[in-house]
Amino acid sequence: MPVFQTPGPVALQVKFPAGDLNITATPREDTLVEVRPADPSRSIDVECAKRTRVEQIDGTIFIETPEQHLTLGRTPRLEVVVGLPEGSRVDSVTASAGVRMTGALDNVSVKTASGDVRIDRCAGLAAKTASGDVTCDVTEGDAYVKTASGDVGLREVRGGAEISTASGRAELGVVGGSATVKSASGRVRIRAAGGSVQVKSASADVTVDTVARGNVSVKSSSGDVVIGVAAGTDAWLDVSSVSGDVGSSLNQADQPAADAEQVEIHVRTTSGDISITRAH
């Protein structure tokens, strides 16, 4: 169980094939690392744990499995547990691992094929998965997430958000900056957008509960689109559907109010319905 003296935030680089990664960030002056075989009765797991490199070089902690251990025919699985100072930076690469990060971290980068990623709080987020879900409670800066079939759930992004998913759902809470979402068939929802919004979808339903300013652009083939305009915001509408219904409950006016926020809304669908409402 290596323990490194780290009186301030560190950089953590993790690379192993499969298993689970648990990171806890707290106010502390050392970094503790545990690397265990996921199954102590499985020789490949035991050998992989023994050969995993754990060391500190300057301000960086490395946890890395040798490449030759990834080509043995069977995939070794590890349990990696790390306790480090809050505000640390994390870069994790795995083939198939569940990732859990607790506490306040600096920038976080995660790449995994099939594991779920769960993060409490980070300064910035960059996550890429094939089938794993990605969730984060608070991102202080920008968030970039790309997944094939995993769901994306970001409760609060204080910067901008850029999301790409094929069949997974994209659920965004409060986004302070601009939000860009690309989805083939997964449902898209943004609860509150502080900046501009751009959504491109094939068949997904798209909902923006509240938008207050900027530009909203939604292009969808067969999905329904619902957009709520914040109170005190005037909206300029450019919306159309080839065969779907189009409706707006906003009051019409010849000129925008002098002191009102303004938003431009552009929506195009082929068969999806479009509804523009006043946000509650």
C-alpha cells in the first residue's frame, strides 16, 4: 500500500485494463494507493496487481499496468483505490472499468470502453466511453463528453457543455455557457441554458426547459421539440416542420421590449412536433 507525501494537489495518471477505479479527494497531505486483484483466486488478476507500477515522479503519481500484461488472452481485472488531496488532476485510461470519483478535483480526463463514470465535482471534464454512462454533479468549467450508447447526466455545468451520443440519453441540468449536443436517437434535455444552444438529432426528442438569451438551433428528423423561453425574455422565432404540428404560446409583439433579454430560436424537423412555450 504505497503512501506518498503530497502536501498539495497532485497529478494522477492511471492506466490498467479492467476492473474498478475509486478515487477520493479530501483535505490531506499524502496520497495513498491500493492496487488489488479483483478476484484473489484468479492468477491473472494477482499477477497483474503485482506487476502494476505505482510511483511518484515530481508532482505526478503513476499507476500503470505493463502493456505485455494486456495480451495474455484473458483480461486481468483490478481494484484500484486512491486517496489524494482535493484539487488534484486525474487522467484515467482503461479498457473496461467502473470509475468513481468523490470529492473536489481539478480537471478530469477519463477514457473507458464499457465502464460507468461517476464524478462528484471537478474543474473541467473530458470523458469518452463506448457503452458506459457518464454522470457528474458539478463541473466548474467546461464539460466534453462523447459516448456511443451510454447515458450522459450532468447536473450543473458552470462553463459550456459539448455532448455527443449515438443512442444514449443526454440529460443536462443548469448550463452556464453554451451547450452543444449531437444525438442519433437518445433523448436530449437541457433544464436551464445560460447561453446559446445547438442540438442536432436524427430521431431523438429534444427539450430545453428554460433558455434566457443567445441563439437556439435545433435540427431533428422525427423527434419532437419543446423549448421554454424564460420570463422577461423576448423570442424571435424561425420554426418549421414538414409534417409535424407547430405551436407557440408566446404573445406576439411588433418590437422587442427595450430592457428585455432576447433569444433567437431556429427549429427544423421533418415529422416531429414543435412547441414553444413560456418557461415556468
